[in-house]
Amino acid sequence: MSSEVISSGHSACAGCGEIIGERMVLEALGKDVIVCQATGCMEITTTPYPRTAFKVPWLHVTFENAASAASGIVEADRKLGRNTTVVAIGGDGGMMDIGVRALSGVMERGHDLMLVVTDNEAYMNTGIQRSSGTPKYAATTTTPAGSVVPGKREWKKSISRIAIAHGIPYVATASIGFPEDLVAKVKKAQGIKGPKLLHIYTPCPVGWGYDSSKTVYYAKKIVETGLWPLYEIENGKLTISQRPTFAPLEEYFTGQKRYKHIKPEHIKEVSERVKAGWKELEKQEKAGVDLMLLP
Amino acid sequence: MVKKIAEGSHAVAEVVRLLNPDVLAMYPITPSTHIPERLSDFESDGELDGTIIRVDSEFSAMSALVGASATGVRTYTATSSQGLALMHEVLFVASAMRLPIVITVVNRALSAPLNIFNDWQDSISERDSGWIQMYGEDSQEVADLMVQAYRIAEDKRVLLPVMVCMDGFFLSHTYDVIDVPEDLKGFVPPYKPEHAYLDPKRPQTQGAWAMQEPYFELRKELEEAVGAALPVIKEVHDEFAKVFGRSYGGGAIDVYGEGDTVVVSMGSVCTNLKVLADRLGFQVVRVRCYRPFPAEDVKKALEGKKAVAVFEKDVAYGTGHGALYNDVRACTTGKAVNFIVGLGGLDVPINALEKMCGEIDAMNDGETRWQR
Ligand SMILES: Cc1ncc(C[n+]2csc(CCOP(=O)(O)OP(=O)(O)O)c2C)c(N)n1
Ligand code: SF4
Ligand SMILES: [Mg+2]
């Protein structure tokens, strides 16, 4: 897999959805870009000193500060009289957990930044541990499915809602299973001044325990089931990008080892959440999203 | 140049404005807060060119400065105590990436128990971070160190971040007659990096990870770079003295008085030690540059002396001594004793210092006494 921005020879696993997502985003943005990457699989697989897979300027500092380091980059860039697109990009761990303070800070301060979460629903780089992006019932190495506990106990956190609570001009979800939608959202976001956040679904064959040829299958299937809604929120106006067919959740759960233990009652519970979630989404599509203008 | 009565923090802020950093990150913590407040006044009155980022934490402050410095511009922040501790992880990144960030550390005790007053545990605890550390005796010197710090940090032979340390409250909140330069006379040329920049026209990868061998090599290079900064620090001090007419005895150490007994310390407590040196006939060696540690200069100063006593406001826990003592101990085979003073801002009055100085002769080699 070689491109204008990421050269071949990186060491991401076969079928890695995250590197597909990263490449799609960067290719859509073009070469007038500076990338600030959080620690994680996308950093480790691309930049073993003294080699690099990046053909665009790229900085890695720590796990939890991609957003704040990017805020320094963008302010420095403007001081140098440029108008480069600055992207802070990281995994669900780097952006939704340990880096959430930094992410919140840059959104609140209004820096002209692209914020990208490539979500593979666990800390993959350190060996598949739970994050706040891990879905309920998924087994990870720190939320294993045992005889008593059926994997993760909590629901997945919504980073896009957290972003919207900052009143930022653009938030969108995307999946690498729908590349045209993803690319269109990246390009639209690039044209908007201020902080904009893209939450991208990027399956991981290693962490989820499925055959590496199935990455695109899962990236499409989750959208069809309604479990991963595709939408954008522009200045408080929510637009659904793609209506799900509400395909049975079994078609999504089957074949992933992380859900091997899942029982019909769990699936029923998730399916009720999907229904309720879509009701809410459709309501908001009509009424608009509360931009949280007051505390 | 105009002499005026100014608060230490305000003098620092005025010099920082002249130094014209492009990106400043600000987060309040006592006793460093007056610096960002005054810089904010300048900004609101249109007197500051740089962009202030009012970050969400000191962790983000240092992170934003790493991002800005890696992009290729001059940067600044000030902090104290918990704020510096929160930066810890990023400090090591900044030095190893050879980013010439300059910060003012307004020294304050570390929790627990929470304590806002002055000691040096905050910056001393970062002594192995690969940063250059300079300690000023009074606010004039701190202001002058700010100017020297940017020259040193951005020098092509150095390219390292610098902490300028000043005693919290004793310097930051007291007024003094200070000669704040109105013009830097070209002493600090604009920062134009050739080693680290983020520019789409010349793509560069910064912050790659490394396997054992290159990691080991790069860390060795960092230690060599910190050591190699010492002659530049001295050179910049001497040149500053020529241009601005103010000298501090030397770039690395400041030797004061004569005597067989030597008292080593840093920062504002040295002013009283110098008064006592005149009265009691000992010599003061004030360490200005703590990292790189000027071991050769200290060795020379201690040669043939009867005893050395190190006064310090920090503890190297588990060694029975302070960190400065341990560094000085390695420079002499003669008698060396240690006084731990002023932790958590405990007052160190001149009569207490005088009493301690009177105890040196009766103390055993290697003994540590805690001032109460
Ligand atoms: C402060 C800190 N804590 C923990 C780690 C260890 N660590 C490195 S990457 C990582 C997980 C990354 O997860 P995510 O952000 O989801 O990215 P992924 O690897 O899944 O792409 C962890 C826990 C670290 N580098 N720094
Ligand atoms: S573990 Fe998963 S996210 Fe990491 S490189 Fe492999 S496939 Fe990609
Ligand atoms: Mg992840």
C-alpha cells in the first residue's frame, strides 16, 4: 500500500483498518499539511528511527498530547505566515481516554485544527486492552470474557457528542467501509475554520480476532446494522449520511473472537440501544442538536 | 537602559516581551502566575507580538511549546512546582528532540503536603531531564538570565531547552531596583532553525521511536550536548557582560570572598551567605549553572580548601543529602558537609545561617544537618 503521503514498507498488520483510515484522511487533505500523531499503532508501525513512512511533515510527542502539541503547531504555522492544514490524529485511547483533556482544551480554545480519532475500539499497540471506546460485551485483555463477566461492562463513550458540547463548527462520524463519504467529510472539514472532529471507525483484525480479509466487511456491516451511525453535525445541524438497513446484529458480531461469548440477551440489549439511539438521532436531525450555548 | 523599581515577575515578563517569543503557553500556578498575568496585560494593550495559548494544563503548555518549537518558532512559558512536575514526561521529549524552549521556573515546594512556598525540589527533581538549568541570585540576574537563556538555547552548538530558575516569593514577589533592558542590542538574533521544522515544502519526521542501538546512541549524544553547552554558557555570560555591563562572576559559578572554608549554594540565599562571608572570612561558591554541572570549575574552587559546606533547599531522597551536595561531593576528596534549609519556604534568616556556618568546623565529613 503506497501513496503520496504514506509510503509502503510500514509494518501495520495485513488488513489493518486504522492505517487505511489514516491514509484516506491524509490523501484527501493533500500535501499542504502537518500531522501530529499520538502514540499507538499508527506511530509505531510508521516511524522506526531512522526510517519514516511519512512523506508529509509529521510529529509525534507523547500518547496523550497530540491535540495540544498540534495547537502549538498551528499557532506557530500562522506566525510564520502560512495557512497549513494541521491534523491531530490518534486512536481511541490517545484521543478519547488519556488525551481527552488535551482534545477538550483545543476545541474550547478554537484552534484551526483537524482532530481525527481512528477508532479500533481498544488499545491495540499495547496488546488489546480496554478503552472508553471499547463497546459493551467486547472482550479485551483487561476485560476478558469469563464464566461470570461477559467482557466489557460499560457502553462505548460518544466522543462526537463530547465534541459537540464544545460548540465546534463541524463534527462527523465515518467508516473506512464508506470511503467516498469519509473523503467528502474530510474535504468539507478542511474548508471550515476552527476545530473540527472526525470520528472514524477502523476495524482491527488482530485485536478483534477476525480474518484479515474481512476488514471492509465489518466496516460496512456495522453501519448497516445501525450500530455505527454515519452523520455530520455542521453548526448544530445534524445530517444523517446513510440510513442503515438495520441488518441483524448477528451478522456483525459473528466471526469476531471478541464477541465469541455473546449471548442472545446481550444482543437484544444492544439492539434496543440501537433502536433508541436512532430514534434520538432522527429527532435531532429534525430539531437540530443542542449546541450547548449556555452551561 | 532604565533602572526602575519592579517586581521580579514583572521584570521577567518585560524581558520576555523584548525577546519576542512567537508562541507562549500560559497556565497559572503560584508563585509563577504574575508572569503570565503581566504578559497578558501586554497582549491586551497591543504590546506583545507573540500568540498566547491559554492552555488547559501545564502538560498541554509544554506539549504546545514542543509543537510550536518543532514547527520552528521561539517559545516561552513559566511555571512552578506541581506545574513543572506535570510537564515531566514532555520535558524529556523536548530535550531529546533538541528544541530550544525556554521556561522560567519560579521555584516552589512539591506536594505533599501542599505548600506554595519556596524551595528547589521542583526544578531539582528535573535535573536529569536533559535541560540546562540556571539559577539566579536576584531579580536582576534572573532577568539577565532570560536574555542569556535564549542565546544559549538557540546557539547552533547547543540547541537545548533551558530552565531559568528563580526563588518563589523571595524574588518573584519582591520589588527591587532593576535595570530592565529596553533594547536587546542584537544580542539574541531571530530563531531560524536548520535542524527542526515542520514545513510542507521540506517534509521532516520528528519524534520517531528507536530500537536499542540508535536509542542508546541518541541518549549518549544528548549527554554530550548538555556537557558541551558549558563553554557556550560561559561565553554568553562574558559577552553579555561586555554588551550590557553586568557580570555575575562567571557563567557557571560565581566565586565570592576568600577563606579556607567554602560555602556552596544557589539562588537568593547566596546574598546573605555573601554578607556572612565578609563577616566570618569564608568563600562562597554560588552555582549559577546547575545543569550542565560545572564540575571542573567546582573542583578548582575547592582545591586545597579545609572544608566545604553545601546549603540547599532540596532533598535527594534516599541518599541522606541534598542533590547539590552529591554533585559537589564528587568534586572533592576533602571534608564536605551538608545543610538542608528552607524546605517549604521555611525562613532562612541570616542569624540562622551564621549559626550554621559556625558549626562547620565541628561537623564530621559527610554529615547532613537540617535547619529547623
Ligand atoms: C502516558 C502513557 N501511558 C501509557 C502508554 C502505553 N501506550 C502506548 S500506545 C497505547 C495504546 C494506544 O491505544 P490507541 O490510542 O487506541 O491506539 P491504537 O494502538 O489502538 O492504534 C498505550 C496504552 C504510553 N505510551 N504513555
Ligand atoms: S494491531 Fe490492529 S490497529 Fe495495530 S497495526 Fe495491527 S491491525 Fe492495525
Ligand atoms: Mg485503539
